[in-house]
Amino acid sequence: MIEQYLIHLLILIGIYLILAISLQISIGFTGMLNLGHVAFYAIGAYTSALLVLNGFPFWLAFLSAGILGMIFGHVLSLPIKKLKGDYLALATMGFSFVVYAVLLNWTELTRGPLGIPGIPKPSVFGINLSSNLAFLILTLIICIACYFLIRRIVHSPFGRVLESVRDDELASKILGKNTSKVKSISLMISAFFAGLAGSLYAHYITYIDPSSFTIMQLIPVLCIVIIGGLASLRGTLIATGIIVLLPEPLRFIGFPSSMIGPMRQIIYALLLLLILLYRPKGIYGKVEIE
Amino acid sequence: MMSIASQILFNSVIAGSIYALVALGFSLIYNTCKFVNFAHGSVIAFSAYMAYFFFSVLGVDFGFSVLFALILASLLGWAMNFFVYREFRERKASSSILLIASFGLLILIESLVLMSFGADVKTINYIRVSKGLEIFGAIITPLQIVIVASSIVVSIGLFLFMKKTKLGKAMRAVSNNKDVAEIVGISSEKIYSWSFIIGSLIAGIAGVLIGLEQNLEPTMGTNLIIKGFTAAIIGGIGNVYGAILGALLLGLAENFGIWYLPSGYKDAIAFAILFVFLLFRPKGLFGAKKEGDKE
Amino acid sequence: MKQNSIVIVLALAVFLAGCASGVKTDTSSRTGAAETVYRIGAVAPLTGEGASYGQPTQRVVNKAVADLNERWKAAGKNQRLEALFEDGKCNGKDTLTAAQTLVNIKGVKVIAGGECSGGTLGMAPFTEANKILVFSSLSSSPEITKAGDYVFRNYPSDSAQVAVMAPFIIGKGHENVAILSENTDYAQALRKRYIDAFKNEGVVVVADEVNAPNAKDVRSELLKIKNAGPEALILLPQTVPMAAVYAKQVAEIGLDEQVYGNDVVVLDETVRLYGAQMVGYYGPVGVFDSEDEGFKAMAAETDCQIGFYCATAYDGVFLLGEILERCGDSDTDCMRDALYATKDWIGKYAGRVSFDSNGDIMANFEVKQVQGGKLVKAE
């Protein structure tokens, strides 16, 4: 049994890692306090689930999840071009609320609060990945691919432009960079990977409903990004492990399962506050939040 | 049809009053301390649960239960500022960091409430259920009248406080220009503290009333604070009284909106309005200019 | 920096080892000199709105397990039943998570429950794929009939409920009605059945409002209903707290129409707490001998005030016990076949049980009315 449990944890780490490094692109590298990340995760999950349930192959649904996330990332980037700091945070958060409300109310498409049960496990090259171990392997492959892709992006010249926008947008503009476009692309990339993560999540849990995609789901991801340290992919990797694994011992100390949920949130909230106070750079971060 | 329209109007005013109570406390803190305090929502929830705890669990007299709830709510607000926000301010944290921190506090307090009281809905059974009074063809219960009256009283009270009392004037001074206020000898830390105490007291009042009207659940704070700052943003975030108008407009938009749309869209209306205002009119309808606006 | 990474990896390894030992002790319960332990999982809403039936059900199940074990001991059998509970929170996703925990981590092959229909439906794809036997004493959505080969229930489908209520309502001569339902699997299934039934009889549904699950405020819905001027109102909540909100706000807004509810509305628990606001409401109650002294004693001991559900939950354990004796606790094919073959098994409190080819049972409901804070037989 223990293997099943470990496999489950590792899959979660994989999914959260993709979510976290994609959020890192927005917050850590571009300096945009994007609190609407869960919206792209949700869009990815629902897209993938609905496509597969309507007969499309998994790999197509998976990619579509990313692409649709990306499209919405672009859509969001347009009106928020001029916003910064608090207002950007609130507007992106507002976007995720709107997406949540649509998922909840557009019942013809999403079945609203009834959710979408029975999402099939992925079928790759004709092999049905019904066991969790197989799914873990898929997740690891995708995860590693995403990690290295994103690493390449942030270490490329484009990555440097992102960081220049974060550090001093005005200077960057003066130097001739189209910062609005840069921010838009950054958001699109971030949303793309979040969509992929959503697809993985949907096919793993096999049941999604709007309650999986509220602002609460952002807390662990935000914690990872901040604790790992802004603009540090390695820090994000380690922080993901910490955040996913840290509350697990609670399960074994004998707390009733109803307590575990809120206790996890408490741990995350405390960690967030403590890190922000006493080590705002996180583990390996290069900069702090502006 | 007249009675339907008047019922919707009444429902709007009731909802607007609730949102106004939330927005007033929130705005006060925002204007004085210059950051978005999400945790304000958890003070509202905490107050409601404390009233429940004293009245329904311990059996304390209702009046005293309310009093304790209000005192504890103010205390919680003061404590949040003293133990958390002040620490951040000493480290010269930006308003964005304070925003994230306030989010963390909201989750922390909400989860503690959830663990202590459980996830199911609780009721404060103080008021007997009966048909409401009929006025102009619409039905309104006595509690709802109290809610509307309270929001009026609190608004007027706050107005007089800010205008006439020394503390109120000092608060306005800090809100307008902290550095100049310090020069004339006003301690901004003390003022911040007071803004939290008073803002949280108002939140406490909101909590008790909402608890009676809508029952309690641990996440009530999150939803209310979103509505509250939507109202504040509509009214204009630099203007505490704009929040009242914003709250009424929000109430109207929601209640008239769901006459035509399926009722599930009520929150969606609020979110959409929030999003639209943040994008196109972040100053709101009556926004005063404030320092540190869009760079 | 390198050192830090090594430390972290080591810490993780130690941590995981710790968890591993924790999990192992949890699963090695097949001990004891020759004593056979049958382990089953149980999922019920232990927290949240559904707790008002989940918690009494847990108590009843635990009592039934204890009684069954005693009976076995008295018969000289060296075996006992163990039920491991997980919280399904009355929604599909959490019930699925609970099921996954029970199956993947605790290694059970039988799950008693689902309780809420949305929950049972949510976990069904997973349990079917893993050939887990699911036995529910509460889920009533008609969708469950088709949920799977390994899904059984000793609680009747809602079709039975509507089959009794709809003619009763129509028989009262109402020409138009309004429906207010909660947006959950169970309530929506009921709503669809009612709409079909009314359409067939030419009764007009003038208002059909659906509110969000666990909504606190249904006044806008009620306003629209009032505006449509129906002669009768049908309330379809999922849980007791939702029924309470309905009752309160219906009373406050001054709707004078005759009100009919579903089985949740007329649970003993609901009537006891909110009967004052529900004067004259009609609703369906499962037929069983609620006056049986044994039942009353059991219900009192476990503080179970949900009537028929207490009976089915209790009996369900005994039925499962027999099946487990025959098949052990891992051969779910044997269990499934045994259940299909069950005919006229007589439970202690809920009466006769036979499963049809879908794993459903037929049962009777009768209509009762709330009068003076109590339920009485309806005219």
C-alpha cells in the first residue's frame, strides 16, 4: 500500500511543480503579481476533460488544454496592461473569480456544481495508463519536459528581457522594449503550462468540479513560489516537495480527516507569513516581491 | 408588478446595507493604512462565530453575547495589526506584500474557525421565524429593517467621528499625508492601530447582523470581503462614503440582475463588476486621488 | 548550496521512511490467532451539511458492526467485522478522494456508502474500474441504477418516491405548481422525475427554480416563484440545513401555497428542529415499522433521528456481514453474484430486501403531513 501512497504524492508534486514554475514566470521573472493562475488551471482541466469525454485523443486534449489556457492568458493580458502591484493582483484575482462563476453557472457545458465525473485515464500510443504508476511515469516525463523548457526560456535573451521588465519597466521601455507585448507573452506562457497541469490533474483525479478551482487552490502554489524564492527554478522544485509533503504526517498522527484540510491551510498560511517576514527572498530567490 | 419591483428594491437595499457595513470598515483601514486587508473578512466571520459561541453554545444572554463578539472582533483586528502588519511595516514591506500577507491571515483565521466549529452551517436562533411585515407590497422582516438602520447609523456615526473628533481628524490627516501628519506630532502607528480597532468594530457589527440573517459558515468572510471591496472599488477607493453608494449599487445590480438571469449568477455579477471597474475605472465613481496610484 | 540540497534530500528520505512505517501498521490488521477480520470501508458525510445524516449513520453502522460481531462471537465464530470510515462530505469529489484513500491506502475492497447520491456517482467510475463492491444504504438517485455492476443499494431509488408523491399532489387538484430544487445529483434527479410526471398529467409547472448547493439565501428564487402564482410548491433540498433555509424563507416571504417536500424535508430530524415553520407540509416517508420497540431502542441509543435511513443503514451492515462470511473481504465477484442472488432477505428493521438486475430494491413510501411539530399520516 505504501507504494500507492508514495506514487500519489509524487504525482501531486509533479502537477504542483508545473503549476508553480509557470506561476514563477509571471511573479518571479516578470514581476507581475498574477493571482489569477488558478483560472488557467481550471480552463485546462475542463478543456481536457470535455474533449476526451467527447472522443478526442488524450494528447490532443492535453495540448488543447495548454493552448486554451494560453489564449485566455492573452485575453487577460490585454486589459491589464497598465496595471501594477495591488491593482494587478486584484484584477487577476477578479479574473479567476469570473472564470469560477462561469464554470459554476454555464451548466450546459460544465454541469455546474455537479461537476464532470468519470474522466478517463490517459491513453497514450494506444496504451491505457490505468495504473497510478503508469500515470506517474507520464507525469514525470511531462514535468521534466516542462521544467527544462521553462528553464531554457528564462535563461534565454527573452528571459533577460522579462527580468528587465520586472526590475525596471520604465528603463526597459526606454531601451526600446515593447513591455506590453513582453508581459503578454509572459502571461501566455505561464497560462499555457498551467493549462497542461490542469489537464494532468483532471485525468488523475477523474472528477472535477468548480470547487477544485477556487482562490483557495492558489495558496499552496503561491507558497511554493515565495518560499522557493522568486526567479529561482531550483528553489521552486525544492519548495514544491516541502509544500506537498509537509502536511502529510498529519494523516498519520491520527487527526480525523475533516481536520486535515484546514490544518494544511493553516500550515501554508503560517509558512507564507513567516517566510514573508523573516526570509522574503525564500530559499534561493534572487529578488523580493515589489 | 409594482410589488415585485418594490420587493427587488427592498432586497437591494438590504443587500446594499450588508455590503456597506463590510465596505466601511474595509475602506477605513485601506484609506488609513494604504493596503488591501483581506483578513477583514475573517474578522466578520470571527465576530459572527463568537456571537454564536456565547449565545448558542454557552447560553449567555443575547445582549452580552453580541457585546463580547464586538469586543473580541475589535481585539482581533488590533492584534492582526500589532502582531503581523506592524512587523511588516517595520521591514518596509510594500503594499503588495501586505496584500499577500493579509490573504495568508484570512486563510489562517478561517481555517482555525473551520477546525473549531466544523464546516456545516450554524444558526443563531435568537429571532423567531415568521412572516415579514408588508410595506408597499413588499415583505421585509424586522431583522432586515435593523440591518438597514444599522448601516445608516454606522455611516452617520463614522462621518461624525471623522469630522468632529480629534482622533477622527488625526486619521484623516494620516490618510491624506502620513509624513506631514507625523511632522505635526501625530503618531501614524497609533492611528493605524485605531483604524484597525474601529474598522474591526464595524466588521464585528456586520458579522453579528449577517450571522443572524444569513447563518454562519466558515467561508462567509471570503465571500463578503470580495463583495465589500467590490463596493469600495465601485464607489471609489479613496472615498469612504463612496463605498456606501458602491454597496447600494452593487446590491441593486445583483438583485435586478438575477431577476433576469438564473439565480446562481448573483456572485458572478459582482465579480464581473469588480473586474470591469478594476480594468476601466479603478478610481471608481468618486475616487479621490491618492498617493501611490497607478504608476 | 550543494550541502543544503543534500540535507533536504536526506530529510525527505527520513520523512518518507517515517510515513512508510506509519502506513504499514495501519494495514497489517490481519493478525490475531486464527481470527478472521473482515475489513470494509465506509464513506459518509461526516462533516458539512450532510453531517446531519452522515454522523447518525456512522453511529448506527458502528453499532450494527458491534452487534454483528457479538452475534458471531455468541455463535462461536472466530471472526469480526471492521468498518473504516472516511469523510465523503456529501459531494462527488470528496467522496471519490475518500474512496481512493480507502482502496489505495487502506486496501479495502468493499465500501459501504456513498450516502449522498452525488458522492456515490462520483466514486462509481473509480470503484467500477477497480471492481470495488459498493453498497449504499442511502443513495437514492435513479442514476445509480445504471452506475455499475458492483454497485448495490438497499435504499430505494427516487423513482419510488416520486411514484407515490406525484399522484398524491395531482390528486389534490392543483393545476399549476412551482418547484424549488437544490443543484445536486439527488435533487435534480427528483426534479426531472417530477417534471415528467406533471407533464404527463397536464399539470403546469409555472416556476422551476434551481438554487446553488448549500445556498443561504433563496429569496430571489422564492420571489420569482411567488410572482408566478402557483397553487402548490414542491421543495427538493439535499440536506437538512437546506430544508431549514427553505422552510424559514418560505415562511418569511409569506407564501401561502400548499407545500410538498421530498424525504429530506420530512425526516424526523427536520421536523423536530423546524416543524414549527413547516405546518401542513406533506412529504414521503419510507414504510417500515417505526413503532417496533427494538428499532426505537436502537435509534435512541445511537441518537439516530433520520427514520428509515437508520433502519437501512443498520440492516445493510448485517446483509454485508453475511456476504462477507460467504466470500471473504476481497473476492468482489463472489460478493456481487451473492448479492444479485439475494431474494427476500429479511432485515431486522427495514424489512424485506431483494435486488433486481440493477442492484436496486423496490420499497414503499407513504405520504405524511407535518402537524403540530409531528408527522401524521396524510389524508
